[in-house]
Amino acid sequence: MRRHIMLGAVTIAATALALLLVLQTTRQTEPQRARIAVLTRRDVDVSDAALFAGMEKAAEDSKVILNYVVVPPTATLAEEKLLAEQEIADGARAVLLEPVSTAGSGKMAEELSQRAAVVLLGERADTEAAGHFGSVSADNYAIGVALGKEIAELLPDGGRIALLPESDEQGSIAARRQGIREALRGSAVQVQEETQGVALLVGLEDSALTAAAESAAAEEKRPLVVGVGNSNRNIYALDRGDIADMIVINEFNMGYLAVAEAKKKLSSGLREMEQLRVGDTLVARDTMFSAENQKLLFPLVR
């Protein structure tokens, strides 16, 4: 009897040892998840922002870890680069970033790409990427042209308009402004710098569209408001009629593609990185409740 008990104990011990070796081997062979740093000027709220929700979905699918770093609104491009370098030094193998300005962004991305995979968000660099770094953005000039055509329809007899913001520090804003001016060439619509006394205000990006709607609400003779946006506050303003039309960029796809592009580079170091485009849609109050537009406006609602 004692012999059987001893044999049973040896068998159990051997089985436990075998299980331990299997677990240890699994841990050793299981690849460590790569960390990707996301440098953004926005408030990070995955439950509310389509861009970050798209990133999180891609991170889940690609099995990577995201670390968000909020870039101060007053930061220079040099300071943004320092933040990226610190993330790389701390172990980030890829960096996704929204450049605070387009001028110099190509040089910054090129230098960072020597140490990590780099993807620019919402902007194209001011130099050729040559496959060294990637970007995901909308066709900003085409967005401007679409806005210009819509403005011409809203003001068939002409009138004065103002474009916000005034600064063209970001290439996306400059391209949209250029597209609007091109579309309005030869029309009776005039672009002026002052916002007072205009027939229509244009917000060239989300926060500028919010500012345009607030400025219009304070006017005795309320101007129309159009622009580019995707935040909940601007969606609700569209629903209230405070915004006439709004071009919505598919930022869920932008976030997803940015993470996926970085992951592809990490999986194949020799792969050339791509300059990707995402779509956009002109949404009006009377079209915002279509099934397609609801999916675009509220991608987190399933």
C-alpha cells in the first residue's frame, strides 16, 4: 500500500513539474506587447472621441499597448519632439502624433523614425516621407472645396464671410482655406478677416467651429455657421440648428489606421510606411439622422 501511495505522489509531482515547464515555456515564447505612444493636443476620452476609440479597437486587434500623452496647447514643435523622444527612451516602439505645426514636421518625423515607427495624425508632413514615416489624414483641400461650394449655395446673392482660425500654422487648415477660396473664385462671396457683420462664419476645424457657433449666437443679426467638426458639442449644435452644415471626417478610421500602420512597421522593419487617406461627409440637419450618417456621427454606438 505504501508503495502505491509513493508512486502516486511521484506521478502527481511529475505532472505538476511538467505543467510548470509548459507554463514557463509559454511565457518565454509569448511575445511581449509593443507599446505605442500617442501624442495629442486633445482631451483623451475614449468613451467620447471617435479618434481614440478607433485607436483602442486597433490596439485590441493588433495586440499592442497605447500610452496617451497630452501635448500642452502652447507647446512648440521642438517641445513636442522632446516629449516623443522621452516616450521612445521609456520604451515606446512607435509614436503617433498630431504635429503642433506643419513647418518642420517632416524633419521631426524623419529624425524620430530613426528610433521608432512614426505616424502623423491629421496632417501631411512638409517634406517627402520617402517611406520612412507614415501619416493618416483627410483630403483637406477637397474639404475646403466642398465647403466653398456649400457656402455659394447658402449665399446665392453673395455676402461677406469670415474663416476661423486665422492662423495657417497647421497645413490642414491652410489647405482647407485654399480650397474654399478656389471654390468661391468668381462668386459674389467675399472673405474678410473680421467676424463682425458677416453673413456666414466658417470653422475650419472642430474647436474653431464651436467658437464660430458661439460667436454667431451672440450676434443680433445671426450669421449662418458651417465648418469641419465631429465633437458631440458640434453634433448637438447641428441638431439645434446653430450649425447649418458640417463636414465630418471619419476619425474612427483615422485612429484605427494609424495604429495598424505602426503595427505593420513594427512587424516588418523593412516595410515602407504609407500616407493614408480617410473619407469625409457633408452632414446637414436634415440628413444627420440617416443610418449612414448616424454611424459616422456616433461610431461608438452599436
